[in-house]
Amino acid sequence: MDEIVKQIAEATGIDPSTAEKALGMMLGFLEKEGDETIVQQVIAKIPGADGLISEHAGNGGGFLGGLMGGGIMGLGQQLMGLGLGMGEITALAKQTIALARQYAGDELVDRLVASVPGLGQFV
């Protein structure tokens, strides 16, 4: 997973520690919001994804994330809470989907993106 985080950090310009947290949140979001069967297939193919989700996606977004609720807006608030701007969040979303495609393939990831309301406009 360290190499994956490094790849995401370099591609997005986000420091590695923040990139790790943000990637965990993004994958956790996909796990929560996407079609369960498809998500599990994708997550299983990304090395270390389960651990990253367990470590970084369980915080619920704190007070602000709770106010915004779930979905893509709640994720955006969580990521902004890490200090990320909209450009960085968009780059992170694109890199996360590119990572998923690298390990799980286009067809499965296209189905995953289609199962998450609002995600297609960011990736």
C-alpha cells in the first residue's frame, strides 16, 4: 500500500500522510455508497485497501461530516477537513478511480462508478 499511496501523492500533489488518509476515506466512501457486490470485488483486488479503509474511513467525518450527512457532499466535507481544496479532491477522485481500474479493470470500475450517485461527474 505504501507504493500506491506514494503514487497517489505524487499524482495529486498531496503530501503522503494526507494522501493515505484521503485515499482511505475515498475507498470507504465507495464501500459505503456503491453497490455492495461490485465494491467488494474492486476492494479485494486493490492490495491493502481493506486495511486503509479500516484505518481511515471509520471516523464518520466528525461534527461537520455529520451535519453534511453522507453521500458525496459528506465525503467532500471530510476531505476539506484534511485541508484539501476542490482541485485536490477532484484529482484524488480521478486517481482513486484510475487506481481501481489498474487493479480491477475498466468494466468492473465503470459499474461501480455508475452505482454511486453523483460520482460520475467527478471522475
